[in-house]
Amino acid sequence: MVVCGGDNALAHRLAAELRGVYGEQVTLVVPPAGRGERTPATGRATALFGRITAAVSRTTGNGNGPSSNGDGNSSGAIRTLEAVDLTDDVLVDAGVPQAAALALMHDDDETNIRTALAARRLNPCLRLVIRLYNRKLGQHLEDLLDQAAAVAGLASAASSVTVLSDADTAAPALAATAVAGTSKVVYADGLLLRAVERTPPVTGTVAPRGLATLALLSSTANDPAGSEGSDRAGGEAGPLLLPDDDDVAAAPGRGALVLETVSYSGSTPPPGFLAGRGVPLRQLFSRRLRWSVAGFAAAVLGMAIASIVTTANTSPLHATYLTLLDLFSINDPATEGPASRQILQLLAGLVGLLLLPILFAAVLEALGTFRTASSLRRPPRGLSGHVVLLGLGKIGTRVLARLRELDIPVVCVEADPEARGVSLARRLRVPTVIGDVTEEGVLEAAKIHRAHALLALTSADTINLEAALYARAVKPDLRVALRLYDDEFATAVYRTLRAAHPGALTRSRSVSALAAPAFAGAMMGRQILGALPVERSVLLIAVLDVEQQPRLAGRTVAGVFRPGAWRVVALERSSGLEWELDPEYELRPGDRVVLAATRQGLAELLARRPLPASS
């Protein structure tokens, strides 16, 4: 396996995942020291790489994975090659002509595309996993390379092309972290998997199971001040992934992650005639103006009814017509008419005087609304219970889209008015504050004192931390989720915030940790629908062909289940996915199954060579 990427956390974590969990021989191509894509964080990325490799090695040495791959090398022995540019000579030195798969993890889409074309020329049978933020471009590139392989007669599973986005992979988990009770979701080709955390209704009882119990949460998970377990923590300290019925029954009082439904709960409103401009009709006129118009209409209606009652031998239509003439001051004075008619005419003239300022205000507000239709919306005065999202970069943009799909109110804060996600916020009419979050008054403008949660997703750890500390000072019970680059720094921040505010929920998330398992599974040639975070561990959702898996073919759904490793959760049929499975159904070679698996369990299923047993 060859991993090419700038000196970023995702490339290092992917290399460590392939070597430590899957037991593959890995070559990592990085720029020379001081010339990485994240120059200020190069030292931190190198240190992080060492910690990731060591952590994965510890994980695989306790019976959950390989300690070597049979060639005498240790699990942490990853060959590292430094190169400024990914030329053909560099790709040859990295072993691309003989490699089984190549991952292109640069932040620059153009670099990844150029390298993918060069690598496919050197090795037509190479499996490509490409990191691209532009999803439409990625789909076109995937189709192009697959079509070229088919024309050359080399199309196979080994030469497949998979385009993934770390932002798309991590966004559902980050969005779910922000709001208590929000489902954890995985998106893939219109498919929505939804899992929810359930707590027992009474202490000492077992949490409801739903369709399938995917994990038992740590015993401290329901306590905001409790620590989050990881996949390296055992016993009561960490979550129990894919438990069997005996494990669930033996763990009363612990929360559970269960598969509850597979449907999109949101609704898409029908577009109005102003939808193309992004201006809702209710926002065309202010509330005060709408009440003024309503009052004017009620006055006109009252006078029309009074005119009908007091005027003899006059039809209702004619009486209404006379009232309108009086309003517009174009009727003859009723000097010869009865007193009731004269009084009504005077009242109609008075109401007509009020019509002019109302019309004038309506014109001004309409012009102002159309003028600002393409501008950013300000947070409304009465807004509360919303999520404050800091940063509209690659990650923040995807998280914003997920939050709005779940109908969660959001207020965005972004320092750069030309940031990637500002156009999306404008199109979705999401309230946005343009300003530096470290400056006084910016978070107040986002109504942080009435917010439900804070999602700090900027690319700078210090900015995220400063915003979290200030927000907690304003609202101590605020739910906070931080995107932090350095693991040690994230741990220190988490413990400090937990100790200072034990009654508030604090979570730290790493985009690379959420995305790396999906990229690693794609390197092994399997379709990874996504990753469901279970505290600090990850549960993978993958699609597998039964005929390619000897451990699955010919066995029942119940017999295939291996606690703590993998579990069949759905069966793909011509009519769609079937989730309520018969435990005695025997899997046939032509079936395709949706599998929930741990990292080590999926590695064991997808291993191209037998994984050695640990000592």
C-alpha cells in the first residue's frame, strides 16, 4: 500500500491504520521537513504520527490485531519517503508499479487528480483511493478512470477507483455531537443509516434495543463529567462494541447505541416564486408592517359592513364600492345624504390617510428585502436553543449542511467573508456573523448566551479553545464540541474543561480519526458507507459480497454474528435494503450484506493474507 499526502494528520493516521490494523506493507510519501502543506503544524504532525503508530501497535498487540505481517517487520515499520513533488520517478521509488492500492491524501484536489492519472498510467491495475472535497468532480473522475480501465479490458475490483471526502465522512458525527439526542448518521448514495443513543428508562434496567444493539456505552457516558472510553480501553472504562444478548442483559443501567430507523426525518418545503432568490415571503415584510396591513384591512371591512347596514336599497357590492371610493378620496361629498352616510365618509377619509404611509413602508421594505436577498442574514432577536457553529471551511460547510438537513437551528460565525461555506449559509438563509470570534461582541452577536451548543470547527486549536472558554464563561452549562488537531492537547483541554464545568458536556473530536477507518477500508477494496463514532472508538458500516467472504457464505445470519467483531445488520435485495432479518436465513454467494464491524473485525475479514495470532 502506498499513501501519498502532505504532512497532515489524515495521511499519517491512514498509514498507521493500514499497517497496524490490517497488517499491510505501507510506504508513506511526505514532503521534506519544513515544506509540508501544514507548515506551522509540521512538528505536531510528526509527533502525532509517532503516537498514532504506537497506539495502534498497542491495540494490535492485545489480541485484537496483528503484531507483524509475516515478513519479519514490526507493525510500526512504515517506510517513509520524502519528496517535494509527486513525479513519475517518485511514484516508481514508492513502489506504485507493484502496489495493490494507492491513497492520495493531499489537501489540494488538483495535486491528487494529477497524481492519480500518472499512477494509473504506471500501474493500470492499481486500486485508487482519492481524497477530494469537490464531490461532483470526484464522481466524474471516478467514472472516467473506471471507464478507461474497462476500455483497456482491465476493469476489476482490484483496479477500482474510490473518491472520498474526509469532510463528508466526519460531518455527520460532528453534527450529532452538537445536539443531545440527535441521531448519528451515515450518508452514502442517498442511503441514510440512523443510530441513536438510548438510556435505560429506570436505573438498573436494560436500554431498549431497537432493530439492533450496536454498542454498549461506557458506564460514565451518561455523566457529563465522566470520561469517554476509547477502543483501547477495556472493561468498564470503554464502550463494548457489537455485544451479544448476554452482554446486554449483564449490563443494566448502561446506555446503548441502537439502530432505530432508516429514513430521513426532515422535510423539504416546496419552493415559492421567490425561492430562486432565497427570499421567503414571510421575510418580505416585517411583522409590524403585516400587523398594520391587517388592521387596515379590518377597518375597511368594518366600514363596508356598516355602509351595507346603514344604506337602504343598496346592494352589498355597491356599498363596498362606495366605501373604497371614500377611502381613496375620489367620491363626491355626501352633503345631501343621511348623517350615518356622512360619518362613514369622514371615517373612510381618515383611514384612507393612513393608507399612504403603509404603502410607502411596504415599498421601502420590499426594496430593502430584495436588495439584501443575496446578503447574509442576521440572527433574529428571539432566537434560542440553537447551535453556534464556528468556522465555515471545508469541515464547517459540510457540518452546516447536515445540521440544516436535521432541521436544527444554526448561527454561523466566520472571520473571512469569502470563506467556502459563506455562500451555502447565504443560500440556506442561515444567520451568519462575520467577525473574528476572539474579538469581544462576536459571540454575543451569535446569541451564545441563549444557545444550546457550540461547535468550534476552525482550523486553529487556540481559536477553538479560546471560543470554548469564553462561551463557558457566558453560559456555564453550554454543550461544547471542539475540533482539535493534537491528541495530547485535546486530552488536556477535555480534562480541564470537565473539571472546571462538571455539569456541562464537553467533547473533542478529530476529523482524521473519524475519516481514517473509511479510507483504510476503501484501500482494501470494500465499500465503506461510513463510520459511527461510539465515544472515542469507531464502528464501521460496510457493504460486502458474500461470495468473496468464506466466513459468511453458507452460514446463517445468527451464526455469522461474532460479538465484538462484526454483525450483519441488513441484506441488499433488488427491492432495497431489508433490515428486519430472519436469524436463521442462510447467506448465499449472490447476496450482498451491510455489515457493522469494528476496525479489527473488518481488518480480519478483508485481510489479503492471514493475520498472525498475537502472542
